[in-house]
Amino acid sequence: MFERLQKPFLTVETGEAYQPIRLSYDIYQKNQLLDILNNLKCCEKSPRGEAWTWFWRAECEDVHFESLESYRKNPEHPVRLGTLTIQHDKLYINLPSFKRGCLAVSFFFRTIPETIAKVHNADFINKVFGLDERLPHGFSELFKEDELEKLVHQRLHDYEEVQEKIEHAATAQEAFALLAAYTEAETKKRLPYAERYAFHEHEGQDPDIIFLGFYIFLRSRELVAIRRWYGEMGFNLNTAAKEIVNQVFGEMSDIDIIE
């Protein structure tokens, strides 16, 4: 354990932990989507296939990484934030960190109308990696569709089951006890290696609230991975979520997406 405490985990060049994440979008109007991506100066088209590299420049020049104030951008060599590919009528955005995932969802929401393409889910890894650890080879090795969908369905089944019990509770106190027990059990569960976050229908909802929920979900898992890396094996989602909520709502005037 002492060796691990002295051993840093892998980070990306902008300072945050390396934790691969893949955003999946449903495409409704492919030609219009291609026009948008090809016209973005921050996206550089690959000479082969329907693929682009997303750079920290031009339209996303103002995307901030306040937590790394010492980082200085080089206009001659802009940071590569991630890659975009279109496969099987889906748009995939592959990124090396949770922070970039949050920034991408917000940026492309403003850039791509939901009538053309809409984010559907985010697949991610619940761990950090050692500097000399073998890294997964490609996103196809990381994310297995059957396993991810099974986790989502199980989580939904568990939630609906406790929701039904709450609705049939004899008293408000009993309902609260059921909810508290469910929440406590969920936060103590061992996080799976790979997990999926599903963006539900949100017509008419404030996008900022949707993005905030996504941020809290990811940030709490990032905290668990990092704190457990440093030996705090009892640190769980419940504690992490409380820290994040206190941070967000206690400092609403100066929020940094994933410090």
C-alpha cells in the first residue's frame, strides 16, 4: 500500500485523471450532421472514413480547465480533446477523461441541434490507471454492449422494485426508511469496471440541470476511484456525492466542471 501512495496515477496533459469515456449519439439527419462537423474549425476531418479529431481551438477556444491554471495552451500545437466517429448510424465521441466528457456534452449540445443528433448514453471506466499499467487497447475492448445493457436494466429493475414498495408503504416514515435503505445499499455496492450513464428524455427541461446531474454522477465516481487508489477503501458513492453537492451548491458562483 505504501508503494501505491507514492505512485501517481496516469493523467492526461490537461491534468485530470485518465479515465476513458465514450459518448453515443442517435443520428436523425446524417447529411446535416456531416455539414456541421465538416464546418467546425475545432474538428479536423480524417482522410479516411467518417472520423474527426476534436481540438481545443476555434469554436471551443473558451472551454475552460480552471483546475489547471498553470497549463498554457500553445496555439501552434492545440490539445487534442478527443475523436469523433460515425459508425452504424451512430455518432461516437471518444475522450480520455470524465472532465472532457462533461465538456463535450455541453459543447456539442450547443453545436448540434437535437433534431439532427442527440446524446443517448455515456460509457466509462470506474478506475484510474498506474503509470506502468497496461492500458486497454481501443474503446471496443473497453465497452461490451451486452454487459453494459445488463447493468442498466438491473439498476432500473432494482429502482422500480423499491419504488413500488414505497408507493405501497403504510406510512410516510416507512416509505422514507425504504428509500434510505435502498440509497445506502446502492452507494456501498462495488462499482463495475465499465458502466453506462443513460440520458433520459428531457424535453422542456433546463439543459444546465441535465448537465449538472451528469457531472455529479461522473465526478462522484471519479472521486471514489482516486480515493480508493490512495488506500481509502471505505470511501463510497454516498460520501463522494455529499462532497460534490456541497461543493457545487456551496460555490455556485465559481463552478469548475471536474476540478
